[in-house]
Amino acid sequence: MRRKVKNRLKRMLKQGKLAIGTELTIAHPDIAEAIGRLGYDWVMIDTEHAPLDPGMVQNLLQAMSASKSVPIARVTWNNMVLIKRLLDIGMYGIIVPWVNTGEEATMAVRSMRYPPLGVRGYGPRRAAMGDPDYVRTANRELFLGVQIETQRAVDNIDEILSVEGVDAALIGPADLSLSMGILGQFDDGRFVGALEKVIESCRAHGVTPGMLGTDDVGKRARQGFRMFCRRNDISHIREGAEQSLAESRQAVASNR
């Protein structure tokens, strides 16, 4: 069956809804299939910090084919070739790390789009299998998130978010606090002030504010964030295994 690509995540964000996601770092389709069936709004496949190449990512996408979660990839770097390769295998969006200026945001937008709006080369392999009008669809439907993870990015936030085509500004809390010299001190006034500045700029420019790697979704939602990535596959496995082990030890101890 042939049908145009429809990006449910973009529609949710445009409507002001909260979008909760998680992260895949393990190159095994069983993990992607299991996570994909849980009901997350979106799933970020991470090629920045995880050892995943495009072939592995395609396997994960195929395992998620029946999932309603929208697949997004975090690229290794703001590079049009890296972005193109992940879009061509069927990714519905891209998160670009370390975006610090309006020029870098423009580079990311142009890498996402086909001419005349951008510089993406034609060759959409798997991405266009079900969409005979993929070129026009892609320019309209693909999601772009830029990571705000340095003090420089916060200082330039209005310049970055004024670039048309940026859908979300995603705080990387660890890197942002690290760049400020207060790693992990998320209640520090300087860090809180930076968050407030990003949220205010997002409102002014019609961009969704989001946060990666956060467990306190409720607190961040009250602050004004609308897109979240809560933990990764390894954390979920460890948490479940630790809980199971603790329950087992407690059960054994109670029978002594």
C-alpha cells in the first residue's frame, strides 16, 4: 500500500501537546520492537553516543515498522551527508547536537530539505517506498530538533530559533550544565535562568521547547517544556533488572 508520510510527532507539537519519548542505543531489533510496542510518542535512535551505523539503524527501523512511535535519529554531527543517510533509510526526523549559532541552525535545516529549499541529494531508498510524492512530503513533514547544550547556544538562542524549519529546541542538561561549570547542578540559578531564556525564546518563535535525558517530566512540563526523552534502553533494562533482583532478595530473606 502506498501512502504519504505523515509525521504524527509534528502534529502533536504544533497542537501544544506533550510528547514523551525514549532512546535506543542497543543495535538489536528485539529491543527496538519491544520498546516500539510500549506506546511512547517518539523514539530517538542515538548515533551520537551509541555505536550505531546506518545499517544497524535501518534494522531498528524495520523492527519498529508496526510501532506508532515516531522514529527520530540523533546524528553524530551537523553534517549534510550524515543527515541524508539517515533520512534516506526512512527516519521521520533528525536531532542535531551542538547547535550554537543561527548559521549552524540554517545548515541543519538545509541539510534536511530538498532543493530549492535545501541541499539534500536525491536517493531516498527505503524512505520513499510508500510515498510516490516523497520529495514534497519530506520537505513538509520531516522533524528537526536542535540541541541547546552550551552557554553559547543559550546566548544565541533567538538567532537560532529565528531560522525557519527548526521545530524544537532540545536542552541537553548534562552538557549545558557542564559548559556552565556546574555539571549536574540543575537547581542552580544560572541553569534555571538558562532554561527560562530558552523557553521564552521558543514561545516567541513558535518552536517547541524540549529536554533530553530527564526523569522529572512533571517538573519540566510545569516549566513549559513540551517534548521529553526519558532514559534509554540500557537504563530501562538496568532498572527492571535491579528491581527484580531486589524483590527476589527480599522474598528470599523473608522466608528464612
